[in-house]
Amino acid sequence: MRLIIKHRHIITAVIVILLLGVLVYLGTRLQNLKKEDVAADTFAGTAMGTAVKKTIYSDSPAKSEEVSKEIDTCLEELENQISVRISSSEVALCNRNYAVDGVYELSERLIGYLKQEMDICKETNGAFSPCIRPLADLWGIEDGKTEVPDDTMIRDTLEKTDASKIEITDNGIIFHKENMAIDFGASGKGIACDQITEILRKNGVEGAVVSVGGSIAVYGSKGNGKDWHIGIRDPRGDEDEVLGIVDFTGSKMIATSGDYEKYFESGVKRYHHILDPATGYPADNDLMSVTVISANGFLSDALSTACFVMGLEKGMDYAEEKGVDAVFVTKDKKVYVTKKLKKSFHIKADGYNLVKKNKLSGK
Ligand code: ADP
Ligand code: MG
């Protein structure tokens, strides 16, 4: 008895440690049990003129389905606001009804995105143009046109895609020329990914991978704490053929712009839908695709298009400067990645080679 009293502190400490051990063990078990309940549900459809695929990890199929429906509604609303193809959309109304040199009022949301697009336009020396639409219409590649427009017409259109002829104010936009038009073709699917992520967060699902065309929102986890392994498309393969895999944990937004998405061929030349505002022709450089990975869907999407137009060297410098991860694939099947991505990107497709050392602009 006296021995117990003498060592009572040690005994209390041992009991406390044992109890803590039991608690930690039970906690982990409970967590694992909970995680084992998480299952994947997949949904496929179309929105914003492209394929939408959703894999939602949650503890109930009913919840996943509800979230999937909420995403569909959100995509429809967004399309109704920003699509140039829907004549009643805010963007289409603006393009049709603005008066030269006057302020055309826009919603706060669009002003916010347009301001960011103007920043990207300045940072890229105009490679990214928020008002590319008249040129995209002239080429009509998204609408299935397969002829190169007249060179004079292309040159005449360039003054309408010159972003120095528009101003974004606190309540709207000013166009200084007639027949100009804004366009969210390069960033809209990324904006969708940001909104989708908000819905996933709000509904408390465990994780999800949602792709809207070439933009992917990866959210949370599969429920087992393991890395995501997300495939980047082979620019010369079928839709489900993967060039390489990027590994990471947590949420990220991935966008790919490529010359394979919408194009036609004439002779040996491929004319695609990513246009260079400097020439009026499809960006003609060594690239087949650019993938950008960041925390923000809008940024990933806009920068994937911008970097594609800029080409390998300038695009790579710009991606590093913006602190985003990026994968550049050249026509000779070489793959260049930003510094931080070197360890987590792995080539899977035959014939492609990862260039280990980027000796690009000598930086
Ligand atoms: P996708 O729409 O196939 O995912 P992108 O995100 O690269 O591909 O966007 C391409 C679209 O962006 C084009 O269809 C056009 O509407 C628009 N676009 C093309 N060139 C430019 C450019 N230089 N700057 C801004 N937007 C562009
Ligand atoms: Mg884009």
C-alpha cells in the first residue's frame, strides 16, 4: 500500500498515457470506419458546349446526386450569363448593345473577371485578349468552318481585338470602337470550376473530380488520405488517352489548352481555335498543349490559353512568374514542366520525353 502511495504520480502518469493511447486508437478506428463509408458516384452530361464528368466521393449516393444536380444548375446559370451563343446572356447583350465610348454597365462578377483578364492581357503583352471574339467569329472554328479567312479581313479584324481599345470601369466596360466583343471562351470553364468547388465545399462532400471540357476541379480527398493521380491528356491520342500523371493531395484546378480541341487541317497545316492577337492567325509555335495547375480555376484556364499563345519560352517564364505549375508539350513530343512539378509529374504515353533541364531563356 505504502509502495502505491509512494509511486502514485508515476502510476497516474502511466494510467493517463494508457488512456490517451486507447483514445487515439479509437479515434483512428472511428475515422477509418468513416472513411471506409465514402464511395465514388459518377455522373456524365454536357454543359457550356462541352462534356462534363463528375466523380463525387461522399458517404451517401443521394447526397452525391443532389450535389451533382446543384452543379448542373450552376453551370446552366453561368452559361446563361457568359455565353456569346445565348442571345439573352449578359455578355451577348453587352456585345450587341454597347454604345461606343459610353459605359455599358455590367454585373460585379463580370467586372471582377474582366479586370483580371485585363491584367493578364497586360502581363502577356496582349497574347491574351479579353476581346478576341470578332477574330474567333471570323475564323468560326468552333462552329465548324474549315476555310482560312481572307488575309485582309483578318488584318482588318485585328483592330477590334485590340484590348487597348477597351476600358473596365468600376461599374462596367467602355468600348472605343464599333463591333468589338468580349468573350469568356478562354476562362469560362475555369470560372465554372471555381463555382463547382464552392458547391462541393458548401455541401461538405469528402472529395470530387469534376471536368468541364479541358478544365478540371479536383477537390478534397477520396476519403482514404491518399494522393490524387490526375491524368493529362495526350494531345495526339484519343479523349481518354493520357500523356502523363500528376500526383498531389488536396484541391487543385487543372486546365489544358491544346491544338487538338477544335481545328481543321488544310494542306499540312493545322488551324486551331487558340488565336494569336498579334497575327490574327492560330498561335503557330512549337506547342501542342499547355496545362496549368493552380488553386484558382479562372487563373488556370486563362493562363493555359495565354501560355499557349506565348509559346514555350515566354509561356514557361510567365508560368514561373505567376507561381503556377505548368506542363508544356511540344510538337516534337518533348515535355517541359515548371520547377515545382518535376517530382510529381510522370510521363505515361510512349514516344514522349520529359526534358529534365529547362535551358529555355537562359534564366
Ligand atoms: P477550350 O475552350 O477548348 O477549353 P481554351 O481555354 O484555350 O480552350 O480557350 C479557347 C477559347 O478562348 C477560344 O475558343 C476563344 O473563344 C478564346 N480565345 C482564343 N484565343 C484567345 C486569346 N489569344 N486570348 C483570349 N481568348 C482567346
Ligand atoms: Mg483556357
